[in-house]
Amino acid sequence: MVARTYTVAFEGVEGRLVEVQCAVTAGMPSFSVVGLPDKAVSEAKERVRSALAELAIALPSRKITINLSPADLPKEGSHFDLPIAIALLTAIGIIPDDTAEAIVSIGELSLNGSLIAVSGALPAAMTAAENERTFICPSPCGAEAAWVGGAKVIAPSSLNETLRHLSGQSIIELAQPGEVFSPAHQKDLAEVKGQEHAKRALEIAAAGRHNLLMVGTPGSGKSMLAARMPSILPLLSPTEALETSMIQSLAGLLREGGISRQGPFCDPHHTASKPAIVGGGRGAKPGQISLAHNGVLFLDELPEFSRSVLETLRQPLETGEVMVARANAHVRYPCKFILLAAANPCRCGYLSDTARACAKAPKCGDDYLGKLSGPLLDRFDLRVDLPPVRFQDLDGPSAGESSAVVAARVKIARDIQTARFAGSEFRVNADVDGATLEQIAAPCPDGRTLLLRAADRFGLSARGYHRVLRVARTIADLDGCENIARHHIAEALGFRMAGFAP
């Protein structure tokens, strides 16, 4: 007789159902795991043996074989411990067959039988719900897994609790979804003195999910402004929060008892490698661009990043997804984010400061920013030159708007876009293309004339032309205007042309 239960193997953010089969047959006493397991899965037999010993359950002196089917799918990670233990307990008659076949489980076992949190509980729970099975996971993972609608989630803290629940001795209540709330104190936009033009660009970028490049001397407030971007972003919708948390769960970043409605903010160092940014490595794990999905990816000191790393951003920025292809895995991850970048105008940083002009100007600026290719710069919707902040501005009182005031306007603009794109594949203005863009972003006659003149005068690319229309649509939404007027096009062009040729 072969006992069966189910677990999950991960392919990107997708979970594939794996049947765990256990056969106890006559022969030399042994315990083997087959089905293309990695080292962590092969070692599960020792953890299972010790956990069962803690429950005073002796393994039969027979040949025990665990098969993970399909056998050609790689099995990686320690989350196979619990399903292997359940299959074995079913094979020796402790757990009923029909009960074991009705569940999907994941969890790592410690030597004393307690369950340890593992990565991927959220996508695993979705797989269980799709297959109409109860999902069992370690107690720390229950709050995140319970976010999946339609999934019955059981979150025991040990193998003993799991056994008592499955045998009907002590039923565990269903886990409830948990939400992690960010601290009440956030960095406020009102703390930034001056740089009103850059604050406006930040607001537009947040409202329409547009990419923004800030260029300015050291100390002009680029990093300070970027750090305050999360304070003006609206909370994620339940769908967006689930999408983002699935990636974070797979990367093992959900450890606080639930998921967050706050959009992610990723700020990798400029020494980060290509796999760290794009994804890859062992198992083709998600990179920073996918961890920033529905949030912000901040690249400080942009020209200091490796040229090869920067060029790999071009396709994800355009398509909103990335394919991580490795010898043993081809995985697709979503990556729709705001690319927020900051750069100095030259290597010394003071090219634009007349009081401290660089002796090598303007060649040093051309050499430094020349590391950024034209196609990459073309993907920035907004560009801002930040002048040095005067000491008089620093000494005076803060007169700028608070993050709460700006966030309220951003939320209204996002709500307008949500209503506009209801039932379509688009969510924000930055996503729109094709006939839909022509329909929602058609400027007035004066605005169209201005845009055509600018396109002819400055040589706008087709991508640049469409990005100006998207930004103008967002500016009109912030103003509460249904139609795009000439001044909306003019402001969008002003941000497009700042600092660089299009």
C-alpha cells in the first residue's frame, strides 16, 4: 500500500503541486527519498526520524521509500519535512488515508518536533486553494497564508499538534489573516526645505507611477527626497498587496506575522551584482526589481552602477516583467515599479555649482553621465535638476506641504485611474499604451500643437512622445481635469527635457 499526501515545489511565484508518496515494504531497513531532491530534502529523513522519536513513534524495521512526484521537477528547500512526516505516519496507519490526501502542507521540522517557518507560504496556500485542499503550515506562517481567499489554513506549532489535529484528537482553529502596520512616524516631505520643483516631480511620479531621475550637487537633497517617497504613496490594494507579498514570501522576507499594505521601497547599493538586481542565483530567486513590485526601486549614485546592470533594466521597465533564465530554471517575475534614481552631474559633483565649478567642465560631466545610455535615459518620464540649497533656506522655517497633504492628492489621482481602468489590464497611467492611450490622453488642439513642435524641435522618440502624454494625463488627474490642456503638456515637456537631450 502507498500512502499519499501533497506539498508544493516553487517555480518563480507559482507553486506546483507535488504528490508525496510513501511505501513501507519488506527488505533491509532503510529510509530513502527519491524524486530529484536537493541536499536539504535528502536530509529531511534525519529530521523526521528525530521528530518521530520525540513522539515515541518508532520507525518500522522495513524499507521506507519516499517518492516526490513528478520526479523530473527539482525539489529544493526544507519545507518538504512536514509532508514527508505526514506521508510516513499515514503509511504506518497513524493518520487516516483520506485525511492525508485532502491536505497540502509545508514546514521544516526541528529535531524536537517543533515546526520552523519556511519561505513561500503565500504561493503555497494559493496552490492549495486552487486544488481545493486544506493547507497546513508552521504557526509563524499562518497569518500570511490566511490572506488567500478560499483557503482553509491550519497553523500548528509542532508535529505533535499536527498529528492530534489530523487524527481528530484536538482540532486547531483556522488561522486568521494578519497585517503588518508600518510605524506611525515617517519621514515627512515638509522636512525638505526648498526644492519645490523636485517635490512636484515626486508627486507626479507617485500619482502615475512614473520613473524619475534627479541630478544635483552633493547635499542638494536627492536622497532626502527619495526617502520620503513612501510617505506620499497610497496603500496597496488587496490584489496588489497579495502580488507583492507572494514575491516577498518566496524570498523569505515575510517574518512579522502577516503582510503589509505599504508598498515596498528597495534601495540596493551601487555595488550590487546583476543577479541581485534582476534575479537569479540558486533556484532563480527574485531580484530587487521584483521585490520592488508595486513599490519603489531607488538607485542612488546611478552612474556608479555597473553598465551591464543598468542595461538589464531596460526591458523590465518597458514590459513590467522579467524572465530569469538559468540552466535549470526559467522563471518569470512581475516587476512594475517606480524607478527613482539620483546622480551627481559629474564625478566631483559640483559641475552645476558656479561657486565651486569643476576645472574639467564640461567634459567631466559628459564623461560621467555618458555612462547612462540613451535608451535607458529615454525610459525616465521625469527629469529634475536640483540646484544647491542656500543656507538662508536652511535657516528659515519650513513652508512646504506635509506628506499627508501631498498623499491625499496622490490618492485622489490614483482613485481616478482605478475608476478609469476598471475591467481593463491597466492600473495606472504609466501602464497605458496603444489605442487606450490615444483615447484617454488626447490633448486639446493647442496642447497637440505644442507637443508636435517640441517633438520636431528636440527630436522626441516615439517612446518619449507617448511618455509625455502619460505624464500629462497624470498632471491633469492631479488637477481634477477630464481633458488635457496646453499647460499640462507644457509641464510634462518641462520635466521631460530637463538636463538631457531626449
